[in-house]
Amino acid sequence: MYAIIATGGKQYKVSEGDIIDIEKIEGEAGTEVTFDKVIAVSADGLKVGADVAAATVTGTVMDQGRQRKVVVYRYKRKSGYHKKNGHRQPFTRVKIDKINA
């Protein structure tokens, strides 16, 4: 059984017991989080639309972190212009506990 959830502008295919990294949400480690934007659920056939309007997915926040650094380098030839920046995107690691279909 799996579900497709939407959070942080992205969609994730999750099953019970999965560990996923999502866009940062508020919550300390051990806090329970509920995803109510469920797009599809596959229990005994695929259900979408109005059939999953009341479905939810619950999970537990494992930890908060930041991804590896991405280097952004801007350069314009012949003018001597160059600029180097770095970016580390924050994320939340969540363990999926239950799919309530």
C-alpha cells in the first residue's frame, strides 16, 4: 500500500516505514506531523480525487538538517566580473508511520 502526498511544492510516493527528506517544516525531533494533501492512495486499487478527500498520512519528525552545499558561480567574460556564492537548503527528515485511507 502506498500514497502520494504533496508538501513543500513537491509530490512524494510514500509507504509505511519510509524515511523521506522534505522541505523544512516546523517541529522538533519526535513530533508527529500529519499530511492532509493526499493525491492518491493504492490500497486495493488506485483511489484518486473525491475518494481520498478524507485520507491523511501521519509521520514522525526524525531530525532537521541542511543539505550539502551547492556552489553558485557567476562569471562574465572580458569584464572581470565574477561572484561566488554557496547555498545549503534546509530539510526535515520524516518517517512515515501510518496511511489513513
